[in-house]
Amino acid sequence: MADNVSSRVDTPTNISLSPSVGVSDSLEYKTVSVFLVLLVCGVGIVGNIMVVLVVLTTRHMRTPTNCYLVSLAVADLTVLVAAGLPNISDSLSGKWIFGHAGCLGITYLQYLGINVSSCSITAFTVERYIAICHPIKAQTVCTVSRAKRIIAGVWIFTCVYSTMWLFLVDIQVSQDGHAVQCGYRVQRELYLPIYLTDFAVFYVVPLLLAIVLYGLIARILYVSPLPNHPDTRATTLRQRGPEASDAVKGGRQGRPRTALSSRKQVTKMLAVVVVLFALLWMPYRTLVLINSFVSTPYLDAWFLLFCRTCIYANSAINPVIYNAMSQKFRSAFRGLYRCQRPEAHQRTLSLFHTGFSSVRERRTSQAHSNGTSERAGVTDAAGKQNGSSFPDPAGGRRAESPADAGTVSSAETSPGGDEEPPSHNAMVQFADRSANNRKQEDA
């Protein structure tokens, strides 16, 4: 039993493991441990569930970046459920109560959630870099369907990679036959390659990549001008002339600035997520790395509680960041609280109704104007048939023949409202119709 317990104590790398006996059995330690874990895990579980529900139930929230945030939320939920909640029972009872299958499954889920969260952070960092620094390529690369495929690949890879932990952990049983704790099967020196691989692949590499990519993003957003997306309207405006371009620029002057501020806001939010990931995982990663090389591991009970609390806080704080730094998430959360549509969706509907009303009013005014033009054309034709004449805009007098009167009416009642002189083809067609009518009368 002593050998088993010492083996467990020498390898405190599983975040659900309890520290050595002594301080951990005190009432003060158990009270603080249970309170902190319950508070952090409760907030984190509720917040991450809300993130998943908001993105899945709100159509305008289904963006490539939010898909990666959903993957991160599910990974954080896995960490909180598989690491935080078993820690509560372990602190209260002082022993492992989930058996051999629970030891294997819970340890597997812990590392699965940890690795997926790191890969999800790397994925949305790369996605933000492509979207901002290469906007033309982003139109085909940064899509929701591609994000779903990448997320599926991340989960499959981490599920396969974490399978090795099913063969590396086991419960240590006391002499009376009761399970003591869930620990590792062999000595900690044999786990050194695994520790170093996890530390490099799922902590060091993502952070170095994030530092480089967010540096390039900051150069684009704050130093260099923002690359513009290709817009087909620009070609149309150039073809129509400078007056149309000036009119559109005057009406949409604030749109580029709004897009730039929106990109800055999203980038700041994701950068904060990465920074907190680095800071909150640093105590535990550093402890595991140091204890892997020293002969006497550092196993202070309060420091181990601090390391585990930082890990749980990292999985719980992301929804708080979204709510504090994203207007879309904040309004979507508010709508989810009230069991109604988010405010952003309501604003979209109101804008749609306003645009529909303006279009309907414009069509009504056009119909009135066309009716007025038609009445004016009929009056003009009737006046000409009665022998009256009107001055011509060119300075002369228009012909008083019925043919000319009909031609003027057709020009004034044209749908486009362009008051152009009648073309030669129109006059020929009208003469042909008049000849046909005479032939029918003669017949």
C-alpha cells in the first residue's frame, strides 16, 4: 500500500489526483477546495452550455470563428465535468469512488478536453489570421463547412492520441481491498517523453504560433491599411461614372470604419482568450515539467489546489470574456436568458420591415407619378385633337396631326421617365399601324 501511495504522490500529473495525505485531510483544506471547485465549475458549465446553445440556435451567430468557439466550449465542458466534479468527491471522501472503469474513462476525458481546447485555440487563431491578412483567400478558406471539417479532424486526432492514457493509469488498491486512488502504473521517469510531448505540442507550439500570428494581425489592423474585400459594386460604379460613385460613398462613408472596429473587437476578444490560456495553464505545466526532472517532486497541497483551480478557471472564464467583449454574444445571451429572440435578430427584423416599407412607399409614389403622367399625356393628346397646340421645348411648335400626338404621348408615358424625342423607328411603326387600320376600314 505504501509503495502504491508513494507512486501516486510522485506523479501528480493527472489534474484530478489529490495531493498527499495530511493537509488534504484537514477540514479547512476540504472546505476551501470544495467551495472553489463548485463555484468555478458551476459557472463554467452553465456558461459553456450557453455558448453552445447560442451559436446552434441563432442563425447569424453561425460563423467560422464561432464554430471554433463551440468546439472550445465543448472541450472546456469536458474538462470541468471530468476533472472538476471528481475532484469534489475525492476531497470529501478522501478516496477514489469511481472504480477501475471510472479511473480509465475520467483520465481519458481529462486529456481529451485539454488537448482539444488547445487545438481549438490554434484553429481560430489561424482562421483570424487568414480572414484579416488574406481576405481574398478567406472567401474560400474561412467558411462554416470547412470549419466543421477542421473541428471534426481535431476531435478525431485528439481522441486517437489520448487513447494511450487508457493503458497508463490504474487504481491503487490497499491491503483490505478498497480502492485508494487513481494513479499511474509505472514510475514517473517512464512518462517523461509523454510529458514533454504534451508540453510542446499542446502548450508551447500553440502559444508561439499565436504570438507570431497575432503580431501580423496587429500590424494589419493598427499599422497598415485594412485590405479591402473585392466588391463587384465598385466595378459597376466605375462604369456608371464618378457621380454615382460619389453618391454611394457619401451614403456609406461609415461602413469601412465599422468593419474595421468590428474586426478589432473580435481579434481583441480572441487574443484575451489566448493570453488567459497561457497564464492559467502556466502553473500546472511548469509544475509537471519541473517534477519530471527533479528527484524530489514539489507537492505542496495548497499549491496543487491553486494549479487545479487555475485550470478550471481557464475552462470557465471564456463565456465571461465573450459576454464582456462581444456585443453579439451579449445580446444573444440576453435573448437566451429571456427565452426570446436576441436583440440583434430583432434589429435585423426591424430593419427589414423598415426597408420593405420604404420600398412599398417608393413604388406607390412612382405609381402616382406614372398616373399623373398618363393623365397629362391623354389631356395633351385630346387638346391636340381639338386643334390646340403647345410650344415645343426646342423653341418651335409641335405638329398637330394625330400621328404626332400619339408619338408624344408614348414618349411622355415611358416607364423610365426619360423625356427623349421619339425615334424614327417609333414613327415608322405608328405609320404602319395607321395604314393597317385604314386597310381594315376599307375592307
